[in-house]
Amino acid sequence: MESLHKHIRIAMTIFAVLTAVTLAWTFGGAGSALAADFGSASRSVYVAHLHPVNSKVTGLQTSGEARFSIVGDHLTISLKARGLPPNIVHWQHFHGFADNRAASCPGTAADVNGDGIIDLIETEPAAGTTMVPFTDDPVAMDVAHGTYPKASAAGTYTYRQIVSLKDLTAAFAKASNDPALDLDRRVVFIHGVVDTSKLPATVASLGPIPASVTLPIACGRIERVNR
């Protein structure tokens, strides 16, 4: 009888070990397959290095980096900026041309009225028009009423949103009659100075929107950094 019990205990031990090995192989293999599948998704990255515009008005050297990372249907838009007029909201967008010409940041020659300031309207020959807003909901394409980031007391902010590439492309196509985002043909602008800034009447804006809101303070051309 004792010998029988011993054989039973040995058989049960062997069964437990085999079961554990089988489970480890099954789930470990599945996990590895999932990880491999996720890791195999291609990634496209675009970057814009932002440099100051209208520093004569701000008295600052606004700079930063905008980054666009695409994996599958996920587009991550992130932007870090510094040297901003503090404690105010800053509009931020990418600009470009509907005919897919490559946009560029305006130089000093863009100041066609000679007032020493490059206003939003004067950026258009080089940079095109406002296209996609970097708000809390870029897909909504609400340029005038979306929620934009606010600079800290130190004049910095960090922005990050993840959107569906398919949804943003569809919204963009509907709004601009352009079927493709074509990020590497666009430029990024940050806008906004304090409303007490002494801007001459020659500084133009869009409709009733104050020039202090739309005045460009940083710009960078978007470039693809990997394939």
C-alpha cells in the first residue's frame, strides 16, 4: 500500500510540473508574439525646431520643439516651448498651402509694411494659412475656440495629445479640401503676446481676433527624421 501511495505522489508531481511548463510556454509564447507584433509596427517621426519670431515685441527668445510620431493609426503630437510670454494662453498650429507647396518660416522680408513686426497676414506668402490647431481636441479643427496651452510663470509649457490619424486626416480633408496632412510640407507656429503690448495699428489679424492673440512668436519647419 505504501508503495502505491508513493507512485501516486510521484505521478501527481510529474503532472504538476508538466502543467506548469505547458502554461509557461503557452502564455510566454503568446506574450512574446504580442510584443513582437507591437514592436514590428512601423514608426514615422517628424520634428520642427522652433526659433523666435517678433522677439522685438516679446523681448524674449521663444524656442522649442514640436514632434509628430505616427505608429499605426496613432498620431502623437507633442510640443515643448520656452521663452514664452508668461501666464497667457498661446495658440499653436501647423500652417501650409492647400496646393501642397512646401511652407517655410517667414524672414525679415515678410514685413512688407515696414512696421518692424511680422503679423499673421504677412506670414501667408511664405507659410500659407492656419491648418490644424494643437488644442485639447485637434480633430475638432476648432481654430478659434479650442483650448490651447497656457504658459507657466516661467514662460514654458508642454503639450501632448494622441489622436487617430485616420480621423484627423478626414477632418483636415473636409476643412481644407486637402486629402493629406503632408507634415513635411508644413510649418509650426506659436502665437500670442500679452494684451498690453504696444502694437501699432498696422499689425493685422484675422477678423475680430486681437492681433496680440495671433501675433507669431516662434516658427519651425517640420521635417521627417526617420522612415
